[in-house]
Amino acid sequence: PPCYRCGKALGPVESIQEHPRDGGRLLIGYSRGLVVLWEQNTRVVQHLFLGNQQLESLAWEQSGKSIVSSHSDGGYMVWAVSGAGQRTQQPVMSTIPYGPFPCKAISKILWRTCDSGNPFIIFNGGMPRASYGDRHCVSVLQGQTLATLDFTSRVIDFFTVQSSEATEGGFENPHALVVLVEEELVAIDLQTPGWPTIPAPYLAPLHSSAITCSCHVSNVPLKLWERIVSAGEQQSPRLSSAAWPIDGGKNLAQEPTQRGLLLTGHEDGTVRFWDASGVSLKPLYKLGTASIFQTDCEHNDSLNQAGEEEWPPFRKVGCFDPYSDDPRLGVQKIALCKYTAKMVVAGTAGQVLVMELSDEKSEHAVSVATVDLLQDREGFTWKGHDRLAPRNGPLPFAPGFQPSVLVQCVPPAAVTAVTLHSEWNLVAFGTSHGFGLFDYYRRNPVLARCTLHPNDSLAMEGPLSRVKSLKKSLRQSFRRIRKSRVSGKKRLNASSPSSKVQEANAQLAEQVGPPEVEMTPVQRRIEPRSADDSLSGVVRCLYFADTFLRDGETHPPSLGKAPKLRLDISGIASCVFTKHGQGFYLISPSEFERFSLSARNVTEPLCRLEVTRLQDTSCLSSTVTPKLPQANGTHVPGPALGPAPCRGCSPQPSPPHGSPGSPEEHLAAFSPGSIDSPNSSMENPLDTTGDITVEEVKDFLASSEEAERNLRNASEDEARPAGILIK
């Protein structure tokens, strides 16, 4: 159109959409904003849609009477596609949903019709650039209802799922929205008010937070299993009861003979319960421990949940949450008693939580106790992180595992071993400094032992202090280098006019930083010690036993510390064995490898995907010209063969050849024999994927014409009377 003839190109094609009811009509959108409705049969432009914003995507309305386009300014436009009349169209509606401030582009948009009258407008992007430009959002709009689905990873693509059967009036009526993001696949129920999330039966991201420990429980009693499942169902009231919208395939594996439970501890302080009875891991229940403590960033499962008056109306969806409020919340060890439903969760800051499974929600205070593992040993100072401060007063807890006692180790080093004996009401825990024994029924410590070597001061330093020392050393090194460079330049250019300026710079460089900081490198005294001294105090395993400890007549209760093994450490620390000869270990911070050491109990995926094939009696095949190999490597083309019979069909009888000397008989000499023939040269599969050149086709046609001409001349000579020459 004339308004676009200003010397600027239309830009690349951003979107091509086929008409939903007429495959011969294409909608072509150019980057500059122009949209063309192209008729393929007549090869003419039916309509021109004159957009004035950079185009991002296009979508048809189901009837084909309207289209919607999204643009780089965060808005979208609706256009009417009229059958006749004006050739150039203007938008009938243009809006920026999250305006009026500048917004990011809407990269994809969908239009889905409903019998209720209000269509679904679904798009991603379009957020206010200054305030929420870094959000990964998909917006769902129907009439006056708007939901902004907020994801924690980048949106890759999305689509709707609707019934394959045509409804009365031709409405699509989508019942689910499936969003693929970088870390998970999320399904949204569009039929239920509020558009809740549909729980995924698979593809649950284990790496929603980094896995820090794992524990497997075999042969879980049915009663405990049902209580855990019930707690998981109650903690997600916003989840939909609709079935997962993607299905297919048939599971051929037998039903598991026992119920296996896999518990994974995560960096954000959560413990996740997984159904590990079969091949795939199914999420059952999530336990959070961060709400018990006071952290710098308040942890809340409803993070980014929108209030009634908040705009945009954000709603956090998905279970992938890679951000940890506090690294001290990380879960290091888990112990679960399947008979009494008691559990112990130990963390990075020396916290040991004793929990009980409750079917009802409650509000109570958590008892706090302290166990000093150093036993007031002199000469040691803890330089690591501080302990987690517990919240005061009664706290609300949802149905599930609820904490009753919090034991805090002193110093607050990471717990490296834990064990539970619910009959004796005892829990034992170990760190890099020692181990302790606690009676959680009487809320009193029973035993505390320090396992440190007197010269082992490395265990007194946490990772944070070592990082600070490294930064301090680097800072001082850079200051010394800067000072030496300036001093050298001052000596070389002492006679130059700018020597006074350089001298002033040198004095300024010497004054950088606090005046009390010395420029000499800080050195630490290194004491000779063996390679195992740094790990001499670490307690790797603890075990309750009832054995012959003092004599051979009585066997009192005892607590055993693991012997020193030169192996439990980087390679096999995550390995978990089951009682049925199977195991789990982390092949990456987010992936589990499952293996089996038993020939009887093997867990392997057995499945089948059934595809309905068209039962057509006719056999379709293109005409094939086979090429026969020759001794010199060249290929001689043979005659054209008819359609090859499909498997299960009897071969068609070949047509009778012509009379001797006919062109058919002459060309038959070049045709291959039957593949089933014992003299066939086609026993070994040949590579016939080579390209046929134009020269080969010309040579074949020329040889065929020459052969026909020779045969025709020979036939005419036989038909002439003897002794007569006809010129």
C-alpha cells in the first residue's frame, strides 16, 4: 500500500498462520507490522492489515472471521476479516493489557472460542518493562477475568488442549492450558473457576531446589502410606482435581509388590516424599522447615501471591523454586521410623528437628534445646555461620509432619550423621566436632562427646570465614600491585613535568583503605599434620544397637560410632540402598540414577505406545528405477518397475513379454531377477541413495531410443521381399 512505500523494507516474516477452515488461505505477518491475507489458488492478496507496531505473532479466530496480532509494545490488536469490501483493513480493537507505562513485547498469543461468549486470550510477555520486565509470565484473559501466571524459569512455548469432537456452534472450549518452561511442564485447568494447577503425575522436577541428601524407606505400612498421601492432598488446596490432560501409552509393568518411599532433602529446607514403588517417581508430599526459623528473607510458600488489589494479579505456579532464602536451611540428614511415624530432619546450621505425623492442623510452640559438643573446650573459637534463630510463640502447622522439639548443636556446624530410635525416645546426631544423644520425650540431652583433635583448628572455621579471608588477601594483593606500579612510574619519570602529579597519585594510592591495614602479606603458621587430621573429628555414621558391649552375658542398649573407612566420601555420599537389592545415587545435583543388584527384583520401564494405523487395501508406492552394480563401479539403470507389493500382499503376476526380438524382451535383459531367487544379487542390501544425474537420464533415454530404432529397422528388413531395394 502507498503508506508503506517509504523506502523501508517490510522486514522478516515473523508469523505464518493457515486459515482454520481453508488451507488455501495464508496469513503472513511481517516484522514492520504489515499483515497479508494471501490466496494460494488465485495467487492474489485478498486483504492488507495495516499495523503500525512491530509484529511478534498472529493467531486466527476459529471461524476465520477475525485475527489477533501481538506487538513489541506489549499490546495486541483484533482485526475483522470481511469477505468483501475494503481491501485494506484497520484494527477494530487495540489494547495494551499492562499499560500505560512501556511494556515488553508479547511474543506469542492464542485466541480460543467458548460457547459462553467470551473467548480466551492467552499470551506471554507484555509485562511493564521497568517494574516486572524480568518476570516469566503467561496471561490468561476471559472477559473481565485476568490471571497472570508467574513462573520461575523462562517460558518456551504453550498450547491449549480441547476435545477433538466438534461442538455445536464450532466452539473450541479449551479445558486445559499446557505451558512448557525451562525446568518443568505445567498444566492449568481452564474449566474450574480460579483456573487451578493440575497436579502432574510425572515430569515432577526433582531439582526444584538442589538435592542435599536422600533416604529410602522400604515396605512402608499401608496406614502410614495413606496418612502421607492424605497430607499431600490437603496441602495443595489450589490444585485441580481434573486429570492430567496429556495421556497415551500403556504400562506393561506389573504392580509393585511393596510400597517404597524416597525422601529427598533440599537446599531450601524442604523434604519431599516420593512414591518410589515403581519405575517413575511420583510426588506425594512436601514438608517445609523454614517457617520455624527467623531468616533474612522471609520464606513463604505463597511467594509472589497476588493480593486482591495488586496489579498485575500475579499468581505463582509450578513447583520449581531454585532460590533459597538462607543456605543454613539446607537439609543434610533424614531419619524416618515407619512404625511410629516419627521423623528427624537435620540441617546445615546444626539444627535437629524431631517431628511427628499429625492428621489435623495445629498451633503450638516448638521446644528448643541446646547441646554443646565442645564441652567447653578452651582454645577454640567458631568462625563460621551463626545458628538459626527459632520463632517465638505458637506457630501454625498444616496436617502432616509437625515439629515438636528443636535441638541446636554448639557450634552450629552441619550435621553429618543422624539416627532415631523411637522405642527408646532417643535421637543421636553427629557433626565435624562430635556427637550427641538427646531424649526427645523428656526434652533433655543425655550425652555429648567431642571428637576433635587438639590441633585441628580447621573444623572451627566455616566456609564463610574462609571466603572472607580469601577476599581480604586478594584486596591486599591488588593494593600492593597498584602501589608498586605507581612507585615505579614515579622513579622513572622523576624529571618529567608531571612528576608532582604522579607523586600525588602515589600518595593517594597509599591511603586507599583503612589506615590500620598493613601492606605486608598476612601469613598463617602451618603446623605439620597428616592428611586425615582435617577429617578426624567428622562423625559420618551413628547406629543404635542392643548388643554385648561389656561382657558376653548381657546386651545393654548402645550407641555405636562408625569406624574410619578410607572410601561415605564425594563419590558415594549420595548412594542409598534399599532392602531389595536396589539403590539410588545422584549423577548430578538434580538427577537420580536407579540401579539393581538383584536378579529377582529388577525395576525397569516396560511400556507400549499403541498407534492406530490406516487399514488400506491398496498398496501405494512410487515407480522405482533400480540400479545394478557393475564391476567397474558404474551403475546401469534398469527398466521402470511397477508398484512394489506391501508386506502381507501376494505379488501381482508380471505381464507377458512380447514376441522374441521385441523391445520388451530386449529391455528385459537389463531387469534384475526375483529377489527371492537363489541367483539374486540383491541378498545384501545395496545403497541406492545416490543422486541420479541429468546425464544418466539422458544416456538412458538415448540408449532406449536407439534400441527401439534398431529393432524397428530389423523388423522392416525381414518383411521386405528378397531382391527388391527400396530407397
